[in-house]
Amino acid sequence: MSAVLILEQIALHRQGRALLRGIDLSVASGEFVAVVGPNGAGKSTLLRAVTGEWPANGEVLIAGRPRAQWPREALARRLAVMSQQPQLSFAFSVAEVVAMGRLPHRGAGAAADRRVVDAVLAALSLQPFAERSYLSLSGGERQRVQFARVAAQIWEPDGPAVLLLDEPTSALDLAQQQSVLGVVECLRARGTAVVAVLHDLNLAARYADRIALLKAGRLVTVAPPDAAFDPQRLREVFEVEVDVQRHPRDGRPLLAVQGRAASAHQA
């Protein structure tokens, strides 16, 4: 599979601090890469570097083309981003918020926009909320709606697309986590490359093809879950003892924290 997203020597400094140091990463069509690491490792910063929200050194290529060379609207049809805490203070309906994802597709027509919005609402079981005010929703419901908005943005891309997600399941219960990640699987099946920041290592192990493990702005490893979630490596990165077993159904890693590592107690 060809790489849809390529990062070459990404380095980022803010206020005199090095937040990212020489990150190299490529993500293929249909691949899911989970970005994990302790707080302050640079996970969200990496997504901001990819989008250009925070200027960084190095090169970001999307579908083989430097990000800076993409016209803004064309890029928005290929690159969709869900941040940790999207802000919306107007009483739009849920359907209207999801339809915002269609703004880069001007010219597609109202019927096409409606079809996509309806499909995304159905995929996330959000039809009963369609006419409700976004401001009336709970935190978890808002998170699902924001995910629906970015899914609508690349639901029918005009070429290879990239989906960036920053903690997309943090406010969701178990059933809704499965719903959102199920839609991610659908997008992957259409060739979308997915990069998601996740704190839940078991979710990362279950859904990701590869794990990008960050510590102090450096990429410790990029590997399949089996290789990335080595107990000794997890101990060094997270400063906790982790018991790694195998899921009885699919054999993927199943992690249980046993306690802080001895070195962390001594610090």
C-alpha cells in the first residue's frame, strides 16, 4: 500500500522548548496508527505539526504532495481533524453541526450533502439527535457529533484521505467507543489513513495496525502492537509495571498495569 501521509524529520520548538525531535513516520492507505505515550510526550503536538496549526521544521506530505502546496479547500477534502476539545457555542442542531463537515465540498449539491449527513448519523446511531440543539447534549454526545462532523468531511473523498483524531473516545462509554471505532474501520476500508492519539493502550492494541510510541518528543518505536507493547519498553516509557497477556479471541496484546516501576518510586 502506498503512503498517504509522510512525516520527515518533524521538529517543533515553542517558548524555547523542544516539543518534537526528528519525527519520521509514514502511514499507508487504510492503515490505523495509534499515537501513545505519557502526558507531555508530544502526542497532540504531533497532530498540530501535521496540520500546520503549530509551525514545525521538516516536511509533511499528503498523497505525495507537500502540505504547503495544497490549496486550502482541496486539502480540507483530504485531511480531517478532530481535536481534543472542539469549541462550539451556538445552538446549531446536530444535523447542522455534522453538515459543517461538508463545507469543503461546495458544488457537490444539497442532495449529496444530505446523503452523506444521513449516512454518518445512521452509522453513529445519532438520528434521534438530528434536530436537537448541540448545546443540549452531554459531553459524550457532543464528542460523537464532532466525530460525525469530521467523518462527513472525508466520507466521500476525491482521493486518498487522512483522518487525525485526538482522544476521540475519551468521554465515551464502552458501547459508544465501539460505535466510533467501527466507523473508523469503515473509513479505513475505503482507503483512509488514520492517526489517532489514544490514552487507552488496550484500545490501541485492539484497533491499530501499528503503534507510534512517544516519549519526551522522540519516537521510541513504530511497530505492530505485539512488538511495541513490550513490558520492558512500557516500563521505561510509562514508569509502570505492565503485565502483557494475549486476548483469548484474537491474540492481540491485553495490558494490565501492576503498579509503578521501582525506579519511579525512587525518583
